[in-house]
Amino acid sequence: LSSGLDTEMLGYWKLFTDEAKEIAGVYQKALQRLETDAKEGMPPPDQLQTYGVSLEGLEAMADLLSQLARYLASTGQNLACIKMLERLVVVQGELAPESPQLAAATHRIASQCWRIAYFEQGLPYVQRCLLLQEKLNGRDSLEVSEASCLLALTLFGLGRMEEAEKAMYSSLKVRESAVGKEHPSVAEALLHMGKILLRLGRTEEARDYQLRANKLMGARTRKNIRQLKDAEMPQHAGDKGDKGE
């Protein structure tokens, strides 16, 4: 496997060795050699025979880039992960310009950029993701809510607070409409909204959102505790089977 790009073997290596960064390096170097050979005229059948994939095999290449990006992220190689995801977006765009897979790829790279404060680089990807999700799932879908939330966080990182407020408010309203205002998953959007309003100097409004989020998170915690207690309670013999047996 000094030059091969076997995605199944990548998974086995991840499972059985601690040399995570070295493994990722082997795959990145093999991918670079594949690209070099392709530029120098190596035909796709020879690429496939030598490396296990060819640059023209878009589905296999998408699978490889996706797994390698996930592996790089898990080992803290964030910039290398972003480069892989950029290539994944290109490949998915060639496979299908308006597909759930492309929407997922743009969301992944935008999230990765947000995690390491590469807000400017991530912005066009999250904007593209939002447009795709609106076309694929409709403006009132949870997928659109998630994309709007990520857009708001990216704009927040860029200091564009008014735009961040608008995007987060949109995310919040869609989520409330989809799952209900009292659903615990709404709490995250409420917390983010509070932070944005606090940065805008609207302290009282921020406090209201924070209090509502705390209330929802408290309800979720109490529900989890009750579920744990119910699971720990021994089941009485009379509870088994139908009544009267």
C-alpha cells in the first residue's frame, strides 16, 4: 500500500494503529502521485490498476476524499481536511450540481472552517449550502434551519452582527415551526441568538433568550434524569404480559 488508495484499508489502519498522522500522510502522498501521473498522461485504467481509483471515477474519488477528510479532522489536521473537502465539493458538483451529497459537502467544509475561525473562507460554502437546502428540502425544513444557524455563526465570527441576527432569527423560527417552541433542540438557537443580541448591546433581549434557553435545557435534563431512573427501576412480575394472565 505504499502507493494504493484503498479506502477500506484506511478504516482498518485507523482501527488498529496509533500512527494516525502517518497513515493520513501515506494517503495524501499517494493522491498527489496519482494527480501527477494523470497530468503526465497516465490513462484511467492504469490509474485504477496502480492506485485503486482513477481521477475519472468520480464516485470512488468522492468516497476517498470524504473518508480521508474525516480522518484528517479526527487527527487534528484541520487545514489538510479543508483542502480535501474543497476537492470533495468539486467532485460532488461534477457528479450532481444540486444533490444532497453536495449540500452535505458544503456544510462539512463550512463547519470545519468555522471550527478553526476561517470564517471568510467558509462563508461562500455555507451560503451555497443554504441555497441548496432550500431547493432540495424547502425553506421550512430543518436542513435549512441548520444551514441558517451555521451562516449566522460564520457572520458572527466576521463581526457582521446585523446579518448574523437575521440569519439566526430565521433558523430559530424554522426550527420552532418544525419541532415546536418548547422542544429542547430549540435551546441551542436561543443561546446563539442571545449571544448575538448581547454583542449588539441589546442586553434585555439577550437576557430573555438566555432565560428561555435555560428553561428548555432544564426541562431536557429533568427528562433525562427521569428516563434514567425508570430504566434503573426493577420490573415487577405483574408488569409482564397482559393483565389477567
